Amino acid sequence: MSGVPAVVLVGPMGVGKSTVGRLLAGRLGVGYRDTDEDIVAAQGRTIAEIFVDEGEEAFRAVEKAAVRAALTEHDGVVALGGGAVLDPDTRALLAGHRVVYLSMRAEEAVRRTALNVARPLLAVNPRKRWRELMEARRHLYEEVATAVVATDGRTPEEVTQAALDALEEKQT
């Protein structure tokens, strides 16, 4: 596959990008690709292990390359890691793409992610840390987004439908 992705999903960790991405790909009849999964496959270790072994800066360099590859090689649905938008080159690459920002409130985020030890950025005081991450990232998600879809209190199927509806509205 090569070409322009049908849809790119961005948003914080735990918002449901992978789940919604797979559902969205199925509804659109296209493939699904997750840059976090690409990184794990290429590196042969988890993202948490990369963070511990090499640090966040090294992980972000690997992530940037994975995002570039996905955006140029895949024409289905692409889900980006929560911090991918931190890189200005990545944000520039997203220009012109159909990008859906999946959002959620802090309470929902902590409920979904607090007990997940595979999330190195939330290891200590997850509620406070998630709020700090969102303060740093929310405007970046909004900057790259074509559409914003709130996930709070919605099933993955409802979020998928809302994303399709939002994209359709943007085309008319």
C-alpha cells in the first residue's frame, strides 16, 4: 500500500485510538496501521523498555521516523502515539491530511490508563501527570485536527460513528 492515509487519529494515551482506528478501518474498508505497533515490531521491545533503556528523546526520534513512514506508505487509517504531535516536523507532515483528534476529560483518562504499567509517562501520580501532558499537548492536537471527537461516555462504536460524521461534515 502507498498513498495518503484515509484518516489519521491523534489524541492522548488511552483515548481509544487503536480500538477506534480498527473499527474505522473496517467501516471504511481499508487497512489499519498503528505507529506504536510499528515501533514495537521494529525495535523488538516495548515502548516502556525504549523509554527506560534510552530515554524519551531517543524514543521520539524513532517515533518521528515511524510516523513519516506510515503517512507515506499507508492509505488506510493511521493511529499515532499520544506524543507524536510534539514534533514540529510531524505536525507539518499532518497538514493536508484528514486528522481526527479523539479527546477525553482527565477523569476518564485516569480511569482508562492509571493501572497500566506499560505507560511510562504516567508512572507517578497519573492524574496530575495526565493533566500536565494535556496542557502541553491539547493545542497541538487541535492544531493538526480536521475534526475533534469527544470519547467520554461513548462506546468505541459510537466514537467511530461520530468520527465518520465529523469527517463527512468537513467535506461538505
